[in-house]
Amino acid sequence: MDNEEPSRKRKTYKNRYDLFTLKEEEFKNKYRFTKAYARYVVELVREDIQQNSKGGGFSTELQVCTALRSWARQEVQDDAADIHGMSQQSLTNICRRVAIALASRASQFIYMPRSLEEEEEIIAGFRGICSFRNVVGAIDCTHIKIKKVGGDSAQYYINRKGFYSINVQVVCDSKLQIRDIVAHWRGSTHDSRIFRESNIRHRFETGEFHGRLLGDAGYGLTSFLFTPIHNPVGIKEENYNKAHIQTRNPVERCFGVWKQRFRCLLHGFSVSLENVKMYIVALAVLHNIAVKMGENEGIMERSISEDNRELHHQPRDVEVRDNINGQTARQLFINTYF
């Protein structure tokens, strides 16, 4: 009788071909990113992807690059799947698998300054724009389209432009790096409410940061969030408003670059609500990695579209009230620096 253990069948991966043997220009044309960027993301999620036994036999490299292409190019899923020799369902599963791995690492790539030195570096970046002092972040919201929602709460996902969306709050720095993100509010929710109920507001209220945020007129004025003056009087207030607009501009540029980099953010998602929220965070992680690695070639630095811009020049929330301490702090700031 043969007592030898039967040899275990080794798992083989369907790589189709070695993606990284492509020339740099050819690779970037196909996947919208450099090989160095793709390799970094592959190694970042490799352990998670390989631990998942339902990978369909596709290599980690192929799964990551396929997901990047799908999110960046926003092509018809059937075409994206055919190009890589897989079914549409395989592509859907792969994108979800890679997104889960990326979103689980959000705290590694999306964070407010963790030291005084880092905060001072961010403040210096904003000050370099228009000499506006002590700014640690620019805040705004942007709408991400989603498929039609059913149930009693469906109406709350319809924004002022009449389409279903998630209203996503972002704080960014002067380099367009996303420092904080809230990606779960329904499309009809006003920006000011999202901030009012956010953890980032609580962190500013408790004095965790020395700097302040800049927001548009839809937000309530506080000592830690400066807004523009509605009817400026005199040269000092006019200069303040001009500097405020320019210094806050990175958050609009951030949205523009983020959505150009991942065009699925422009065209919307057809996946479940919970998956949409996860995908948005995953794409914020990828955006920050791209910013740090200088992946900006070919990305048009344009602000959010006119439709989106109109959405965010919305009427002020009736619940928004300018804080007396905020009024005092802003006026002192204007008198001192303008």
C-alpha cells in the first residue's frame, strides 16, 4: 500500500501575460497610471487579495490593474472584462475585492496632521498661496451619483439637481491631498449639517488643531472655520475675501483632479449603497497615493463641473448661524493681517 501523501494541487494564476513587461507609455495608456504606481498598489493589497480564496485564479497584479483601469476609464464593464479575458461578474468581484483592501487602509493614507510639525507644514502650504495665515484645511462637499434607491428613504437621496447621490465631505491640504472624508450622507443633506455632525468638527471644537478650516458661505462662521464676508465693506474686508477664495480653492481643484483621475466618480456607481461608500473611500486612498507619487501627468486641473458647482452654491441652511466668537475672531484676523 502506498503511504505517501497525495501532492496538493498548486494554485495557478491567470496572468494572461506579464503586465509589467509593457513599455511605460503603453502601460499608462492602458491603465492611466505609471508602472511604479501600480506596483505600489499591488504590494499594498497583495496579502489581502491572496488571502481571499475567491480570486478566480487571477493574479494580484491583474486584479489591481483591472480595477484601476475600470475606475479610471469608466468604460463599459463588458469591454473592460473582455480586454482582460474575464467575465463581467469576475470584474465586478475583483473591483469589490480591491476596494475592500484599499478602504481598510484608509487611516494609513487619509489623516489630519498628527504632530505640530506636520500641522505647521500644512499651514505653510496654504500661506504660500495668498499669505492667508493659520489654515490647516479647506472644506467642501461634492455629490457622487448613485443608482436609484428604493424604499421609504429614497427621496432623501435626491439632491437639488434631481439625481440620486451621496454628498461627500472632504477636507484637503494645499497639495490636494485628502485629509478627512465623510462619505455616507444622503444627497439632500446640506453641507453645513454634515460638518455640524462630523467628528472633524468635534476635533476642532476640543482644540486638537492650532490652525483653522476655510469653507464657503454655506457654512456657519466659527473661530475654527472662517467663511467669506457676505457684503464686504472697505479694502480690508475685500482683500480678506479675495485671499479667502484663492486659499480655499484647493478643495475645488481636489474634486476636479480626483474625478478626472477616477472617472467613475463623475459618472456614478450602480452598486449597492454600502459598496458605494466603500468605493469612495478606496478611491480617496488611491488619490492620495497618486498625489504623493506625483501621478499628475495628463490630469487636467479643472474645477468641478458647472452642474456640480451649481449644486454647491446652494442656499444657506436655515439652521446655520454665525458664531459670535467666530465673528470676533474673523474681524480681529482681518484687522491684524489685512
